[in-house]
Amino acid sequence: MMIFNARVLTMENEHFDFGFVRFENGKIVSLGDMADAPAPGPDDFDAARGYVIPGFIDAHCHTGLYIYDITETTEPVTPQMRVIDSVESGNPDFADAVKAGITAGAISPGSSNLIGGEIALLKFAGRTVEEMFVRTCGMKGALGANPIETHGREAKRIPYTRMGSAALLRDAFTRAQRYAKAKAEDRARETDAGLEALLPVIRGELPMHFHAHRSDDIMTAVRIAGEFNIRCAVVHATGGHVVADKLAQAEVPVILGPVLFPNCKPEMDEGEAANINALDRAGADFCFGTDAQVIRGADLPVSAAVAISSGLDEMRALRALTRDAARILGASDRLGSLQAGKDADIAVFDDFPLSYTAHVKAVFVDGVRRC
């Protein structure tokens, strides 16, 4: 299969004003200038000088989950949960997102628990979760009002305060460290599913994705991650501009969004699309997430376009939806740019992809046309 007569934006250093992309068996095999392209066949796709880019990646969403399946709220710390066990692979929201050029996303448990479970990076097409699954890309954590209201104010138990939230997180990571040492010394009496799930976190293999809006909650996430030498990303970061330099210095990436969501609680009072520019100027690493179903997953590119209207460079915004999202999610070996050997997750637009005049002409996931 080949897409030809295209403006190819690879999201790497090389672009082609009049180019092609060839793929077979779900992988890109070659790309370049049309002068070097083979003769098009009857099944190849004529982009008619439209833009060809890697599919967008929603770096934080709950697509495919129903509200009663998002968080196991019976306990505040549940790292043993796996979100793939709640995903409805046939949910129509996946197809709606694909029609907007979104080919993959990080499906996350909700933010009612301090530690909510494993986050799964999924393709947005496939009959089963197994077909959609790319990799486990994070462990969900949460700070701020959500776990306090769910467990403290409603259930009358810890965490009732932000101090309580931080204390429970430290307790969980400390117990995981002790468990790891006991296993290494063959002293573990029995398997603990929750602590087993935290082992990749404390070994630095799997990052925590901390839901946090206020700048103080953001810094609590950074502080605790530093105490235990674990990797982390901050999700939402409504007040991230206040500590943009701190995030850049700590090399903590940010998953921004939902940019279109109104300030529905005091934690979000500082939310403005223009704040994204502060992160960019500070050199902080960031990408975008919709938090779907908070907003429509299909509105991911609209979120980036709003950031552009507030001053963000348009190519920076496009990289945040593709290459940077893949890197932050640990999947840049397969996703996020158009290169030989990477997955053929490709979107074709008739205009610059983040322009309000742009329309999706075709989307391919694993080399199969999905719209």
C-alpha cells in the first residue's frame, strides 16, 4: 500500500513537500520524494497534495470505559488494577476518535484513588483489547481533591487531607521497597498483588502518572518521586505554568488537558490555554490528553489548535500530538513519527492538520484503512 502525492510531515528532521509513504504488513517500509516513488497501483491512495502525518496520540483519556468501570473505589490504593480489564473494545468512541485522526491513546483508570492501577497504551482499532494493546505505559496516581473527597470526606478514612494523601503514597512505595528486598533475599512469605504491581515503579521501569491540578500538588508529586527515585509525569497540570521551571529542571513531562474544559472546581481556577506557553518557554516536555469522557476524545486536535491560537507554535503543537506523546508514553520505537520500521498509523488531511479548515481524508491503523 502506498500514499502518494502528499505533503509528508514525518515529525522528525525530514519532511517531503511532494512525497509518498509505503507500508506493508502494518509497518512503514519506505518514504521519500515522489521522484523516488514506485508507480502507484490501483489500491494506492492519492493524497492530492494533502498532508500526511503520524496518527495523533491521546496521552491521557478514559476512552472505552464507562463511569462505573473507571476506578475501584473500595480502597484508596489499588495498584493491582489493570485498566484493560474494563475497556470495551467495541465502544463507538474509538471509531469517532479515529475519524479525527487519532490512532492510539493511553487509557487510564480514574483519579478517585491515590494509586489507581496500570495505564494501557492502546491502538484505537481492533476487535479485542489484545489486538489493540501496545504496552503498559504508566501507573495511575492522583493528588488533590479527587481522592480526598472520595475516601476522606465521603468514606471518613485516610486521606482526609493532602498530608494524608502524601503519607499514604509514601507508605505504599516504602512497602514496595521492603517487599522487593524480601523477594531478593527469598524472605517474602507470600505474593502480594498490589506490591507486585508497584515493583516496576520503584525499579524505575514504569512511570507514575500523577493527576494534579494545583502547583503545590504538582510539586508534591515531584517531591515524592524524587524521594523514592521513581519516574513520573504530571497529568492535567492546570497550575503547571507556576512551576514550569521546576518541571523542566526535574525533567518531569506534562500531559496537558483537557484544554477545552471549563474551570469546574477551585483547583482549576488558573487554567488558561495561554499558560501552555510558559511550559514551552521553560523547556518543559509536554503533550496533550483529552481526559475523555470529560471532553470528546475526537476533540484532541481542537485542544492543540486552541493552544496555537494562544501563541503556541503550530509545529510544536503538532509534535506534542505525535512524536512527543509517543516519547512520553515510552512508545517512540513504534509510534509518533513516520519512519521505516514503525507502525503504519497514518492520518491524511486536506489542509494543515491543526487548521480549522482541515478535514480528514483517510486514517490507517496498522496499515488498515479505518476511515
